[in-house]
Amino acid sequence: MNKNYLNMSHYKRIAVKVGSNVLTRSDGTLNITRISALVDQIRELYRKGISVILISSGAVASGRSEIKPDKNLDDVSSRQLFAAVGQAKLINKYYEFFREHNIPCGQVLTMKENFVRRRNYLNQKRCMEVMLDNGVIPIVNENDTVAITELMFTDNDELSGLIAIMMGVDMLIILSNVNGIYDGDLFSNSSKVIREIKRDNKSLSTYIQESKSQFGRGGMVTKCKIAQQVADEGIAVVIANGLKDNILIDIIEDNKKVVCTRFIPAEKSR
């Protein structure tokens, strides 16, 4: 077990994945207040000397609320349309909010094949390293305008795990609309959040709910699978509620009042 995983000074670079249900309202429109609060928290981490990579969902959901197609489209065509419109809208909001804090941000759109082809992998890694070295916050999303169904990520949880490993972050924080992984039915009053998951835990499959979010593609099963894979690489992982105020700061500062699920990372090889 990595004994430094709760030491705040240990974290110099983190990845934050934020889901569609955190960034959008029930009608699919962007939750501007929540996005602004997220940027404010990243600014605080930025000032503490912590580099942040933001993996942000919300483009397709945002585009769906912005445009109504004139004719029926198949799933791929409609996703491409909504992503093209929604991604522009989403990145513009991030740009405006980060600019208020004099923090530059940049957009990185990627596809699953970029993690398979070595040249593509190294090129996107180099791009993001240059951004971080120059104080620019990478905002990463899947390029849904060109991705086709069989070549898409399961969801942005999978993407965030690949980014976390590629960039060698110290922690991956996955922000959802629930507090973490529960030891029973999410809607049962008797269920409680599992606060810490060790690497040898084999019984999680009996707890995790199969339900997916309203606007996202994945669910808690995917989150847990990705989290365990990332933790096995020596990276701390936290699944937490992105709708809670100041959640990022509380996680980094190890506020004992924060209800979330932490995956204990393996020792990194030297």
C-alpha cells in the first residue's frame, strides 16, 4: 500500500473527471453556476502549485439542449451534431471562467485509437506536457464529432483513467452526482458509502448498481473498474459528489467530513 496517498504535499499533478450530470441541469442545459464553482476550486489548486488536467463531459448533453434537428438522425449522426455544437459552447464557458482568474486553458480532443498507436500516444502526451509546463490547464474530451460507435471510449471514466496513467498523475478524482460507492442499494436508507477500498477487495460487484446517469454513457460499474485499474498503477483514486461545494479542495486537504470513496493505490515502482 502506498503510505503517502493521504499526504497533501505528495500531490503535484492531479486529473479531475467531471460527469455530465454534474455539469448540466435536468433539461440538459449547462449548469453555469456549477461550472463556475468548479473553475474556482481548480484555481485554488493552481495557486497551491498543483497542476490540474480536467477531463470534462457535457458536450453532447449541452448540444442536445441547444439544437433540434430538422429530421430524424441515427445515433451516430445525432451524437456528432450535438457534440459539435455542445463542445464549442462548453469550452467557451470554461475559457471565460478561467480567464477571469488569469489562468490559460486549452482544449484537447482525443479518440481511443490515440491510445493504441504509439505515435499518436506520444504526440498527445507531449502536447499536454507542454501545456502543463506553461501553466495551461488541459481540458480533455472525446472527439465525438469523428468517433464512431465501435471505436468510442466506454465513457469519459475510461478516458480519464487512460489520461491519468499516461500523464503520471498523483491522483484521479472522478466527480459524479453521488457520494461514492455504496454497500447496497443507492436508494436504500440503510446503505452507506464505502469510504476506503483496498486492492484486494473482491466483493465490490455485489454492491455496485448497474444504472447509468441521465446524460452520460457509463455508470458506477465502469467507474469502479477504471478506479481499480488506475490504483493498481500507483495512482490514488477518489469517487466523489461533484455537486457538493468545495469538494476538490476538501478531498486534497483530506477533510474527514467529506463522504467519498477512496481507492488505495499500489506502491509505485521506483
